[in-house]
Amino acid sequence: MRDLCKAWDAKATLRFGAPRFKKRGEGDALRLPQDCRCDGKAGLVQLTKLGAVRLRHSREAPGALKNVMLRQEGGRWVASLQTERELDVVPSAADAAVGLDFGAATTIMPSSGAPIELPKRIGRYERRSRRLALAVSRKKKGSANRKKAVSRLAQCHRRIAAIRRDFLHDATSQLAREHALVAIEDLEAKRMTASAVGTREAPGRNVRAKAGLNRTILRNGWSMARSMLEYKAARGGVMLMAVPPAYTSQECSACGHIAAENRKTQAAFACVACDHVENADRNAAKVILRRGQEIGSDGRPASTAGYAGTYACEGGRLKPPRSRPRSAAPARPVGLAVAGTTPGAERSWNLHS
């Protein structure tokens, strides 16, 4: 019932389609919200009407078990355990600050330190996925061989997603652990990756180039990295600042001069005012860091622990409130932990069967 109410609310407020009946093979999942127990040491989970089920634990799930989500992925069942426990949010022990530039050529370019790149092995699976996609296109629709080819292609895509997710978890955890202030751009990846095809009356331009840029943005996982930084910063007492992204690639980190001529190429930045020369992504990361420090010290104490607002800056885009229809499911505010408030957090843990 909660999922049904959420689906109808999304249709009314976010303009999604109406909820559809379940179909075997599409989103096979089941949530068990009560009478479930987990024994991490024995590797067992007690499920309603199913009894004790053995699990291969990816990690221990501390806290009180609230519900269990069962879903099928690639011929195996995955159990996601959602637990609730209290966390004491304290200021970060680190005192360094860093600005992050999410780019196309470089996955994450920090203002100081080595660039953060996706693992090279992900390219091997991407080349394999292209070969498998060609194999699918050669199979007859509805045949058993086509189903096998589709299954192999889906398994390759799942491997790519797992590599990307594991890499971003490691990178964001290290960033949140070693810095007290993390500044990022307030980017809207969903709008940035919209198709440029247009309509028949008003066709788009540079459609193929835009499609390639969209693939690169989605490949680097900008939105996933930001969401990970948000909850890890709140949990670790780190200030996360989302600054306006306007002219970060054209502003000089040395003198602050803004001009389109400063960046004549994709990789090199050369200021026409002070002759400052630097890597373009590194220069943008330094500009982002400076804007985050200025915003953090202007009206917001820079030492505020756990502040990880999506629109942390005064000049950030503010969404107007949307009217939500009355729902049978009780509304629950979702917020990030801030130091000085009642500590509490919910986390989901994946355990593979």
C-alpha cells in the first residue's frame, strides 16, 4: 500500500505514468515489513511465511531490522536489509578542504591531489557489451537464443554497474574521511543528459555529439557520486557545499577574471588577464573550492558539522514547493543529520543469497 500511494503521488507531482500491475520478469521484488529477524553470525534471515533462509553476507547489518526487500537480479535473489540505529554526529577530525570538478575527460578532479579516474577494466566490459549488443540484434525476436543473448548482455551491464558503484563508494568515503569541507557544483545531471533529438517540427542539432556527451556523463556517475557524498558527509560531520556552476570553467583561480577566451581548448586553461596556465579541470576545482569557502564563511559558519544541503549556497536554485495530494501513507520528512540535533540515521545493507 505504501508503494502504491507513492506511485500515485509521483504521477500527480512528478508527472510519471500511472502505476501498472506487476509482470513476471520485470521488477521482481517483494518487501517484508514485519516479523523478520536476521542472525549475522549464523548467516540466516527469518522471513515471513518463508522461514529461515541462508544468506551470503556482503557485510554485517547493525541496528534494529525494520524491513527486508527481496529482489531478483540475474538469476539470483538479493536481500536488502534496512536497519535503524543512532549515530553520534561529531565534527570531522580532518581540517583540509577540497573542491571537486565532475568532468567528462576526468571522472573527478580535486583541487589538490591526483585525479580520480574510473578503473580501466570497466572499458573491457564496455567493449564486450557492444559485441553482445550486436549479437542480440542478430537473433530472431522471441527465440530462445535471443533470450540467452539478452541475459548475457544484462549480466555484462550489471558487472559494469557494480564496478562503478564500488569505485565511487571507495572514492567518496576517502574524500569524506580526509576533508572537513567538500565543495561541489550544483549540477542537474538529469537535465544535462536530456536528448537533443527534438521534434519533427523543431529538430535538434549535433544530436550524435550530444548523445556521446550524455553517455560520458552517465558513465562517470555524477549523480551517484553526489548522493554518496551527501549521506557520508552528514554521517561524518563534514560540510558539503553545492555552489552555483555558472562560469566555473571560464573563471581564473588565480585572479578571478572571467572570460570565454580563458579556455580555448578542452584540456588547457590560460588566463588572458594574468597569464595563469593550468589544467582546465584543476582550475575549475580550485574555483569551486573558493566559492564553497566564501559561501561557508558568509552567513554560515564554516565549522558547522554535518551540513550537507543540496542547495547550500544563497545563490543556489531553490525549488518552489509542490502541492502533494492527500495520501493514505503517512508523510515522513527526510533530512540529513546536523550536529546539535537528535542523532539518528537509517541505512540499507545488501546481502546476497
